[in-house]
Amino acid sequence: MFFSFVRWAMRPVALLVLGLAFVPIVVIISAVAAGPIVHPRVSEWQFLASGITPPSQAACNAVGRRCFNPMAMSNSYNYASLLTSGNKGQGKTIAIIDSFGSDTIRNDLGVFSTAFALPHLCGDSGPSTPAGNCAPGNTPRFDILEVQGSPPPSPPPPNNGTGQENHNLWALEVSLDVEWAHATAPMANILLVTIPTAETLGVQGFQQMMNAEQYVIDHHMADVVSQSFGAGEGSFHNGLASLNQLRQAFVDAQANNITVLASSGDGGTTNIYKERVAA
């Protein structure tokens, strides 16, 4: 998907405009310049307001956006009838692989679910589902798995880097991924799997990501794996050999009937080598 989105739900709740792909409130940006545009037009985040309610359409229009809530998205992508018929992902688990994690994700998910009348997951910050009361067997549930540990998502010092190691910005991505997975399959379990590196450095980060996926698959922890990451092909310096070393998790996922979904990113195959690609 090639969208820019209004990102909603932080602590207490910040309203942001992002160039990412899985989100609670979606906005489509129209090209301003005439003629074809080689690269997708991507809008980075933009602060709108703080609060515990989603932004109004007027607030989105004020920054040149049109907003869509989860119900609108289910209609747009033609799965509203599945939800209406009761097919809401119950009995299934979605594993979301992300860098660094987020120390506000339980609260983000709880606030998001309340605002859009979605069921609270055992393990979010909802009034009846705090993490401390999430006993084994309670479903649907939200869990966090730190296979290799996760550093604190503290803001980085001022620097001239590309931003892929900014832990606090990855926290935004974590909330986007978890919230939108929940909106799409409200009764599915969600397992957030975090790693301590930014995977968008090609061979420098992908191995940890694939190791985390391998762990999930080997232990039969999910029915669906959602990958919100990417890197330019040129970052895999040994070409096909480097890629082949990273594909065993996918081979095993197929053998275990696990669905694996990958993001297209903001630039597709045109993505530069060292750029954070979130979807």
C-alpha cells in the first residue's frame, strides 16, 4: 500500500501524520505537481494535537489530508462483510516483527481500542484487561516477546544520521503496526516480537530479524507473521548469497502453513541503501 496516514494514539495520545502503511486513521495524499512522479510522495510525521479522541476531518483537512477510520478501511478493502459475519480472526495469532519495541504500546493499544469501540485485548491498558491480569488461556490477548532483548526507546542525541536507529521513532511504527492489525482482526491474538537492532541496514540487521521469525515459527507461536521492514537490495553486499542465508524462516513458515506478509515500503525497489522503510 502506498499511503500516508494520520497516526493516532500515543501517551496521552498524539496526532501525527506519517509516511507509513498500517495505521488507525488513513489519509491519502494527492500529487500536487503535474505529470508523472517517479518516486512516491511521502509525508513524514506531523504533530496535530494531543488528546484521547481521534482527529476530526476538519483537523485533517487543515493539513491537506482526508482521514479514514477502521470501519472506512474495512469497506475500502472489502473485508467489512467478513467482520460482520463474525470472522474477526478469533483463534488466530498475528506475530508482528518490529525493531526496538515501545514502552507505551500497551497504553496506545488500549486507548485506540476504546476510541474505536474495538474489543480490548488481555494485556493492553484497558479497564478490564491490564497486563497483570492476563492469565494464560485468556483470549484474545496481546503479548510482547523480546527474543534478544530491547533497548529503551529514548530519543537519540542530535546527529546527522539517517534515523533508522532512532528508537523513539520506531516506537511510532510499533503502535501503527499493532493498532492496525487489531483493527483488521479484532479478535485475533497479537504477539509483538521485538529485536534490538534496526533491520533496515540490510545484512547488518536482517539476521536478527530472521532469527526472531525463526523462533516464532519453530515454537508454533503464530498463524500470521507481519513484517514491517525493508532495505534496498544494494545493502545486501553479497547479493543472492546474502539473501539465501536469510530465507530459511520463510521456507519453514510455508512448511508449517504460516502466512507471511511483507510491506512494500515507501519506495519499493527504488529504495536507497540506508533508508528506514516502514510500512
